[in-house]
Amino acid sequence: MATSLRRDLTSIEAAMPGGRFDSELRADLHPPGWRNPRPRDPYHLLIVGAGPAGLVAARKAAALGARVALVERDLMGGDCLNYGCIPSKSLLRTARFYADLRNAESFGAVSPDPILVDFPMAMQRVRRIRARIGRVDAAVRLAAAGVDVFFGTARFTSGDAVDVDGTRLRFRRAMIATGSRSMTPTIPGLAEAGYLTNETVFDLVELPASLLVIGGGPLGCELAQAFARFGARTVIAHNEPLFLPKEERDAAQILAESMARDGVEIHLNTEAVRVYVDGGRKHIETVNDGNVATVVVDQILTGIGRVPAIENLGLEAAGVDFAPLAGVHVDDFLRTTNPRIYAAGDVCLEHQFTDIAGASARIVVSNALFFGRKRLSALTIPWCTYTDPEIAHVGIYVRQARGLGIPVKTFTVPMHTVDRAIADGEEDGFVKIHVREGTDTILGATVVARHAGEMINDISLAMVSGIGLRKIARVVHAYPTQAEGIRQAAEACARTHRSLLAGWLMNQWVNRDRWR
Amino acid sequence: MTDTAADDALLDSLQHDAFDYFLQGINPANGLIADTTRPDAPSSIAVVGFALGAYPVAVERGWLARSDAAARTLLCLRFFMDSDQSGAVDATGHRGLYYHFLDMQTGRRMWRSEVSLIDTALLIAGVLTAAAYFDAATPDETELRRLADALYLRVDWRWAQRDGGALSQGWRPESGFLHYGWEGYSEALLLYVLGLGSSTHPLTEAGFPAWTETYQWENLYGIDFLYAGPLFIHQYSHAWIDFRGIRDAFMREKRCDYFENSRRATLVQREYAIRNPRSFAGYGTDCWGLSAGDGPSAEPCLVAGRHQAFYGYSARGVPYGPDDGTLDGSALLSSLVFAPDLVLPALRGMAASAARDGRDLIHACGFNPTVTEAGPGGWLSAGRFGLDQGMIVLMIENYRTGLPWRLGRGNPVIRRGLRSAGFRGGWL
């Protein structure tokens, strides 16, 4: 009884890679025996890649009456659903639960002793969630929505045609949305020793006793923290002085402290230079300011970043310019060097996030099919790193603003001043909202908090709607909530303006005789 | 005694006590000063700089004969002038800059330390202060000024500029420049001023704007200020340079100056201690000051329901920490000049406490009332650290007579550096 409850009536085998959940996923996202439709070309919009960008564009264009072809060589849903956001966030949730268990005293509760970690159970949950969310993107549903779904390898043969495994599909407009793939570090011996990427880490069936994460970007930090929380001895090596180099220093500092609390061994300014296997374990030589050390672990996970997936697409034949690291070149309208072909998502954008992929795809549909003039640069796009605490950002950073000569002022609210954060025992972090000095125009914001990803949306909404920070102070926020931190920042901004106004009025009063 | 007289006596006692560190920590063969009072401590070049700045104070206060002070200074300058500048792994320096830690006896590099930009700047600030003070036409003082000039002119600041922009934090012969650059507001203000003032190897004009581009002007606890977490950042440059009323482009934009900014940073520090988000023992209105310094390395434990780690020597700051309940009395004192109304009551309390239990919280490099393993009064850093004593001597003097500032204001290098950084107004 206990066992069946623990296993959720699902055998371990069903939850293993290739088990029932994966079969369900495949049945939806790349059905065995799928027969590609008879081409109805030329297509108004032919989309290469059925990740978040491809799916958004296909649905939108088809709903608007366009003839749409969607070509996918592997699983629909792309990196996000299959190897990225969804499995990762599912796993992180379980890891966070274990962290809370260990930290039970902080919540006025008793921590179980011992805390038993069942990693296969966590992975079972990951696969179940992935399969469930995958149902929405099922190929048959897309087909029913009027999209011609082709499974196969697409290759441009000219500026207006694509070959899909021997079938020629002509198009009036095309969108390249092939996404990105993990960048592999060029470390001697790494390939021979074997390593995990975000695409293979979710195939693990057992928790590695020890793990080295190479790279302190979002992916590396999220998974390093998660594996440490599962109880793996986790080391992270990052070749910069701070994690998340694009984020604010304070955010990276808070994250480093949090990861250290979780037991992650942090090696900053450290480069992995050689890997070899000895006694069945992986030995990694690292260099830090000239000091050589060796880390010995059971698994290596690389998370140094992603590169655009542009191989074998025949881009030259289509007249589409590209570069290996920057990907497909696009203008602000997301048009490539071939005016009939557009691109969206990771394959062409600096910020490789699912929300940006979807937003860029919507721009492409508008610009490619409806003579739109929508610009990528006009988008206000938040992003978030789902460590604990989360680090969310929208708009520009202070440094960027100052580099552009924009006077900037930041309203800062530490989470330890937010009642709900105190009550929740989630005080690590801050809300920082940047405004143009002397105004309440929001330029950007960074939120570090346990639920920063949820909180940042408040600020994005204000920015897109042109709402100034002072106005947010007039919005009654449900109390107590952690989003109260945003209201506190707004209140500080309003106070500043009130005192400026009071100062001006006082000045007028004092000098009133002059004007008589 | 009146409050004023009592305060003056207290400050005199604290200052004199701190100065004695330099008399006891010196190697009379080369003028180098130990980093700490702990056994086998190396010399820190920054502490040597503070000693050079403290000698004139001691002369004025009658704690040291002028000739003795000049002799100590000269001894030290001769050592640096004749030191190995090859940049070899066991040299003393490179391109006029120096390794952070030197062997007390040989004066050669210790601990694979880096050729340090900020520590060289603190050393050179002391060198220039000494040169400004010892202005007599005696052979010793004449040689002293000649050597000071030569030492300053030989520093190749520009060499450490990364792509013509912000400065690197240091260099090692084994691995080249450190990954860390001077980014974000910090004590490097002094470094940039000295680098820009050089007539031989000045920083390029792009250097200062590249650094200030990383500034963050924040409203925290209702106070607007140029943000930096640890208190010492708001103090070190002010030991040498009088920033009252002079403004660079950034401060003109913000209608503030760096002195006023440090006053506000002091308010933020105290406000944090009053709020005491982690509920540490001792924090409050008259007990605050998170800065870089020593701290306990105790095992993690529960503090007010939270798992709390302890960080040993660390750069503590507000409001994001790291904060493990450790405060720095010398950092609190070094805010005296910015906010005497806040600092003096705190000093009186700490002095009274010391009189009761003999625990000197002001000269120690950190205390932590939360960690009570060693006794009910909490953890106290063992021995003394030279940087703290130097700051105590100089900042009390700036409060009492402004002597270090006056010497700085008259220094053409500092004036030139400030002007190159875009400072205008006030005494400049």
C-alpha cells in the first residue's frame, strides 16, 4: 500500500526514459507512423522548427486564415518543453521542497530525520508533467487547427522553397525558428569522459553522488542548486568573478550566498582545462589565478550557454546571412537578408528565453503576413532565472542607462522590509526599480525574491502600459503579499516627488514678495 | 568634565592607542609595518601607507619627534625605491606598483599575493601625505620629498587599465591580470584620482567615466545615496581627500558630494542595524557598522530560527550582507567625521563597556555578540589589524583638526587628479 502510494500507481519503468510518460509525450509530439500531409504549397507561411516560436506563429497565422506549414525534425515543443523550462522547473520544485524540509525549523516545524531523497520519484514527476503539458502541443491538435505539420529535416533549396526529406515545399514567406542547442566546452578529454547537457540531464535515473557543473549562467546555477538540494555533492566552476554576469552584482552576490547555504562548492574565476577518467570517476583539472586543482566527481554537467541551431539548413541557398555564434542575422523587424524569410526565437536573438521566442514569433506573423511594421526593440520582455531566490529582470540595467547618458535613480526595497516575506521566511532579496532621474518613468527593474518571476510581471505591465512608478503607489495591493515590495518602491518614489514639490512650493512662498 | 572635553579626551585616547600600533609593528631595518599583531604577520603595503599618513599626526600631537617621524618615513621610502621591481614571483613590485603582502624582513612578495592597485594607491597616498608634511629644508626631509616624488612618478597606472577603461584590481606573474575589475562605487575613488594625477603614466580620460558608469544611485530606507554595501568603501578615500563641496559630473547630476554621500551611507548603516532583519544580538541605534573585517568561523547554527553561517574574514555590507552578526568598531568610528552626532554616542557606549569588561571593541577587527561560545560578551577578533588603526588615527584627526585633508588639498597631484576626473567647485 505504502509503496503504491509512493509510486503513484506508476511503475518505475513507466517513469524511466523511454517509459510510458515518454511514450505518451512522443505520441503527442512526434507520433509514430505520422504521415506528412499532401503539400498545399505555396504556403503563406512556412515555419522551420516547432518550438515555442514555431508553435506560436503557426497557431496565430492559421487562426488568421493563412496557409501554414510547420516542419519539425524531432519533438514539437522544442527545447523548452522537452529539455528546458518545463522539466527543469518541475525538478527545481522538488528540490526546493527538500530544501524547505531541511530548513523546517525556520518555518517553526520539525525537520524529518532522516530526510529520504527518492530521485527516481522526482524524475517520474518531471516526465509526468512534461507529458501532460505536451498534450497541448500535440501534432494532431495543430493539424486540426489547420496547420500542415511535416516531420522531417528541412533544408532551404532556394529563396522560396524548402526540401523536407525529398518533398519540396514552396513558400511566400518563411520563418526560421530552429532554436538553439547546448554549447559544448572545448575541454580536452571532456568528450571522452562523457558529460551531461540540459538535453541529457533529464535522462538521469539515479542521483549522481557527485557532480561538477561547468558554467555559472542561469542553467548552471539552477541545476547546481537543485542537485545540491537533492543531496549530491555539487561543485560549480565559473570562469567569471560572479555568477550570472549579465545580472546586477547584488543579485549575483545573494545567489552565491544562497547556493553556498545549500552546500554548493563554489569555484569562481575558475576554468576547467582538462578532463580524464581514473578509477571510473571523472577528474577535472581546474585553474584559478594560476592555481591548479583537481575536482573528482561522478558526473559533469555543462551549462556554458547555447548556440543557435543553424547547421544544415541550406541558409546559403536561401540567401540568408548568419554567423556561428550570433545565429541568423535579422533586422529590427526580424527580417533576414532574404526579405521573404524571417526568423524568431533563439536562432536569431541575443536573449534566449521562451517568452521572447513567443513574442518575436508574433511580430513575425504580423510583419510577414500583414504588412506590419512591428519592431523587436519595442518589446518589453522580462526574464527570470529560477534559482532560489529567483532573479527576474525587465527593461534596461543601470549600467546600460548610464552608458546611454540617461540619468537614472533606483528605488530599492529589501525583501526584509516586506511583511509577507518576513511571514513566509523568504526575506532574501530585493526589489529595485530604475526610473529616469526626476521623473517616475520606469526604465527597468530587477527583483530578487523567492517568487521574483511572478512579481516582475507587475512592473512589465506598468512599463508596457506607460504607467509611471508613482501611479503604482496608488494601486491598492492585496496585503500581505510579497508584491507589496513593488508598492513600497512606488511609495518611496511618490514621497520623493512630494518632497520635491513641497520644496518648490516652500521656495515660492519664501520668495513671494519678489513677485509682488 | 563637559561632554565636549570628555569626548575630546576619549578621542585622544583612542587615537593615541591606535597610533601605538605603528610604533610596535615596524621593522626598524626597512620601515615596513606588519599587517596585524598576529604572529608571523607579513607587511601590508596599505598599512605602510597608513603609517606614513599617521606620522605627521603623531608629530603634531607630540607623540613622536619630527626627526624620528621623518627618519621612519625616509627608511621606508628608501626601501621601496631600492626594491626589486622586476615583477618576478618573489620581487617586491612591478612597474612602480607593489605586491599586496611583503615579507617583513626581506620585503619580498608573500603568499602569492597580487600586485595590488588599491593597496599601492593607499601606500602612495601615505607617501604623498608625508611629502606634503615634511617640507623643511633639512637633508632628511629634502631626500624624503625627492624619493616620494620618484616613487609616485614611477607608478604605471595606465598599464593596469583594461582596454583603456576601468582599472584591473591586480596582477600576478603566474596568471596575469585578475579577472576582477574596479566596477561599482568603491574605495577606488582614491586610486582613480592618483592615477589621473600622474604626469608620467596617467590613466586615459576614459578611465574615470568607465568606472562611474557602474555607479548605482539608490533610494534605500528613504535615503538617496551612491550605493555600496560595506562601510569602509565610504571611508577610505576620505581619509586622504577632503571631498566636502567638490563634485564630479555624477555628483553634480545628483546634487550631492562624496562627503555628504558618506554621511548618508552612515545613516543607512545605522538604520539597517535598528531594523536588524536577522535579529542579531547587540545591533541597534548605538551599535552598528558592517564592513570588511575579521569575523568568527564558528559552525553554522540557528539564530532567531534561521540557519546562520559564519564567514570569518569577509567584506560585510548592508542591506544584502553578508551579515553574520559581526560588527566593526573601527568602521563605526571612521564615520565620525561624517556623522559625529551618530558616532559619538556609540563610541561613548563602547568605551564605557570596555571600561567595565576590558573588551576593546573599537580597536579590534570585528566583534560578534551573537556568537557566545567564547564567553557571554560574544566573539572578539584577536589582536589588531593595521588598516583599522590607520583609519582611526586619520579619521579622528580629520575630525579634530583636518590635518590629513589640509595636506591633501595642498597636494598638486591630488588637485590635478581631481580636476582630470571632472571635479569642480569648493576648495578646488
